Amino acid sequence: MVHITFIDSSGEKRPVEAEEGSTVMEAAIRNSIPEITAECGGACACATCHVYVDEAFVPLTGEASPQEEDMLDFAYAVQPNSRLACQIKVTPEVDGLIVTTPARQG
Amino acid sequence: MVDNIETDVVIVGAGPSALFTVFELGLLDIKCHLIDILPRAGGQCSELYPEKPIYDIPGHPMITGAGLVDNLLAQIEPFRPTFHFDQLVTELETLGTAEAPAFRVKTDADTTFTCKAVIVAAGGGSFLPKKPPIEGIEAYEDKSVFYAVRKMEAFRDKNIVIVGGGDSALDWTLNLQPIAKRLTLIHRRDDFRAAPHSVNAMRELVAAGKMDLRIGQIVGLAGDDGELSGAHFKAGKEDAVEIACERLIPFFGLTMKLGPIAEWGLNLNENLIPVDTAQFETNVPGIFAIGDINTYPGKLKLILCGFHEGSLAAQKVHRYVYPDKKLTFQYTTSSTNLQKKLGVQ
Ligand SMILES: Cc1cc2nc3c(=O)[nH]c(=O)nc-3n(C[C@H](O)[C@H](O)[C@H](O)COP(=O)(O)OP(=O)(O)OC[C@H]3O[C@@H](n4cnc5c(N)ncnc54)[C@H](O)[C@@H]3O)c2cc1C
Ligand code: FES
């Protein structure tokens, strides 16, 4: 199991365990993390799974694909460390991952 | 002038469930009109994933969202349904009795319909523009902030800010630039999803000094009493600056919102409409709900379930439209009667 901590917009931390090979969005939904809507169920088609990746993990989670960048246009308050959680794969390398959720997804 | 259209059935929504139901109704000689807020048929398949492959449509090992919609449209062609696009169904009024129901349906374009049954195939709700979470933006909506352009004249000689990087943002940039006092396009990155020729046309206008392009985001608004005077623009880590403007048009895509359906007197369970599983009728006789919008024990939000629900609902609709006619079950393979309707006999 891989450890992920979600920090919501008010600063509350929620540590969860995620299965290798799943996505950060799936881990959020399974654990009823607030502030992640994931309307499209992970198809990179809704931008309601927007998260900010903790700077230390940015190199480990990789870069957004062009399709993900296009979808991020529909998110608000996008920052250089913005990602769509459904496009971040849970791998052993990202163990300890910390992501923050924005106050609103849409 | 209010147009009134009389028909057998009005279908709210034109997603895949609605489209296949047109076929099932057509086989039973039932005419219908479909209304959707989107400019085209196909619901989520057209709007959210036209190019993505779907693998669980029976008989299609793989078909794209757009491919499925094209096929459905071809399949229902013989029944010539009438589509009313770019219209939100706002009102649904029950006129008749439980035994002989009748309904009046109204849209925000002032079209009214009278019909004998209504099928709500509204999916996750109507596709409406996403609103950016800029503090206080509501106060400016419909006065200075618009999520769509209905009347171009409202933008003449104004300082306009458009936000976004897709086709809507670029198209309206090019359409409004000639009549604007000054137009500024704001996008979070210097890369656009829009059609390359409109991106090029925009870049030429910028190079010629006829409009501005700024890379960053809007973080706040300034103005008074709904009248916008400026937008606070922030590029990266720099401090926000104010761009003078009287009009703001943000394009952040669409999201599905239940909308007016909540006011139609239908029972709702967490924004879904409970139905029975024999005919998919709601608590109001004559109003049916199929596809993603309904709920019942075991419900799955799958396209194939919407197809099944539509075909069973059609049987009960027949009772309302033709109370005196008996329905006999027939196959399209072998019934010459059905084949005539399909124009293959
Ligand atoms: C990314 C993604 C992938 C998917 N993949 C699959 C898959 O592989 N297999 C599968 O079976 N399903 C899949 N689905 C689900 C499938 O798309 C839905 O089950 C299906 O679209 C539901 O069809 P529908 O006709 O009930 O509603 P929708 O497709 O949601 O259409 C409803 C329409 O009604 C309109 N509407 C609603 N209210 C109003 C109103 N008041 N006035 C006017 N118009 C209104 C809306 O604008 C919309 O166009 C996927 C969904 C997504 C988002
Ligand atoms: S869940 Fe829709 S884009 Fe991630």
C-alpha cells in the first residue's frame, strides 16, 4: 500500500492508503475525501479532481500530458504544481505523497 | 409570440437514452420532440468524450462517443424526430388527469409544447457554464459578467475581457474584437486548445496592436452595483494589477446541474428521480425518467441501461397516447408492419 495525505483547503489532513496501480483520484473517492468531485470518473474530461502536488513530490508524479493541460484550463486557480488527481498514478515511488485540494472544483 | 407545438411526447434531453427511445416510440407510432440546452445531440457522449472509445455497448466491441451518437441518429432517421437545441426546459405543468394525463412544457426560448407524456432523459442535469469562484462575481452576472454571448450589441464600445483558451474563447475574441473599445484575452498559459486558424488570427491581431493577450488569471473584480470597472489580473507570482473593463466573459467549460427539474413536482432522491422498474414512470403518472437521471434498486449509470429503460417506458407511453389500441409484441426482424415504419419494406 502507498501512503497519500490529502490536505483540504482549510488545512485539515487526511492520510489514506492507496493501492498500487490505481490513481490518486480513486484513492480520494474510496476514502470520501471532500473537495474532490471527479464527475467524469477519471476520464480526464471534467477537471473536477484538481489538486496541488506538494513541491517535494512534483518531480516524482511527473508532468501533465497535453490532454491533461487542456483539461486544466477548466480548473480554477491553477498553479505550476496543479494536476488532475485522476491522471496521477499510484506507484511505490510516490509513497508519502501530499496533495492539497482547492476550495472549489467547479 | 409564443409558439405552441402539439405532439405525443416531449423528451427532456437528447443524450443517448433519449435518442434510442425515439426509436422505440417510433415503432409504436408515437411522435416526439426533443429539447436540449446543448447545440447538438448526444449528451455526455458528445460533450464530454466524443473521441474516447466505449467498450460496453452491446454488439460494438469498440465505438467512440461521437460514433455511437452518429449511429443512433442514423437509426432514428426514419422517425424524423424534431430537435430543439440551445434551449433549457424550464417548466413542466401537469394538465390532465392520472388516467388521461396531459402536460405543458416550456423552454427559456419561449417555446411551449403540449403533449400526452413527458420523458425526462436529463442525465446528470443540463450542461451549464462553469462559474469561476471569483469572490462577488454573482453581483455582476447578467449585467457585466456573461457566460455566453447572446446579443453582441451589449458589448459594443466596451472594454472586454475574455478568459479561456478553447474554441468559445477564441471565437468570441475574434467576433467581438471589431466592435470592442479594447479587448483583452486572458489565458493561464500561452498554449491554446482552439482551432489553429483562430489562434493564428488572434495572434495577428495582437501583433498588429489591435487587442491584448495576457497570460495569467483573474483573481478579483472591481466595480459598483453590478457594473464592472476592472478585473484584477495576476501573472504567476507577480502582484495583481487591474485591467479596466466593463465586460467579462469567462469560458471555463460546462458542468451538469440539475436545474429547473427540481421544481416540477417530481420526487427526488439526491438529485435523482426514483422510478418503478417495470415502466420507469415517476410519481407523476405520464412523466417518465430514463438514463442517468433516474434511480431504482440496482441502478447502473450505463448507456445500455438507458436503452433498456427507454424501451420499457415506451410501452406504457403507448397506453397514454393510444388508450384504445392494444399493443402486440413484434420483432423488427420479422414484422412487415415494423419494417414499413422503418422504410425497409
Ligand atoms: C468520461 C465518461 C466516460 C463514460 N464511459 C461510459 C462507458 O464506457 N459506457 C457506458 O455505458 N457509459 C459511459 N459513461 C456514462 C454515459 O455517458 C451516460 O450513462 C450516458 O451519457 C447517459 O445518457 P443520458 O441520455 O441518460 O444522459 P446524458 O448523456 O447526460 O444527456 C442528458 C442531456 O439532457 C440535457 N438536459 C438536462 N436537463 C435539461 C433541461 N432542463 N433542459 C434542456 N436540456 C436538458 C443535458 O444538457 C444533456 O445533454 C461515461 C461517462 C463519462 C462522463
Ligand atoms: S475525474 Fe474528471 S478529470 Fe479527473
